[in-house]
Amino acid sequence: MYNYHFAIASQSFFLDQEPMEEILRERTNYYQSSNKEIDFWFILNPYFYHNINKSSNDNSINKSLAAIISLDKEFIQWLKLRVAFVHTGSFQSNSVFLPEKS
């Protein structure tokens, strides 16, 4: 069982208001220099969120969201402190996360 952690916010927030490209590029460079395998993904329209957020029956809300998903809980906690206006959570899956809905 894989434990995934996520930070989720509006696409506008991640793409226009915060330097997410720079943050993720720096994280990728750090992983490469440390010979670590990438364990995070940036996705638009996260379909998983509807499944874990049962209070939201409006699937159109998911289309305006973006998420960073990671196996590293501490990275997501750091990200929440860094960008502040995100919702965080976690979910479990029997398989490795695939960013596209199959």
C-alpha cells in the first residue's frame, strides 16, 4: 500500500500566483544531485480529489484545481508552510500513482 500526500489549490494560484515552477525545478535538481528517484507529481484537474472529498458533488470544481502529490509527507508539509494557501491531505493506493485517469 502506498501512502500519498498532496497539496491542492486552484490552478490559478499554483500557475499564476506562486513560483511553483521554480520550487519544483529546485526540488527536481535536488533529487537528481542526490540520486533520488522523483516521488512527486504536479497535476491539473486531479480526479482523485473528488473520490476523497465526498462533500463536493460538483465535479466541475476539480477542473479548476491543481495538485502536487508526493510519497514524501515532509515535502508536502514544507510546501504548505512555503505557499500557505493550499489544502493538504493524504490517501492510500495499492498501486503507484498515475497522473492521468486510465
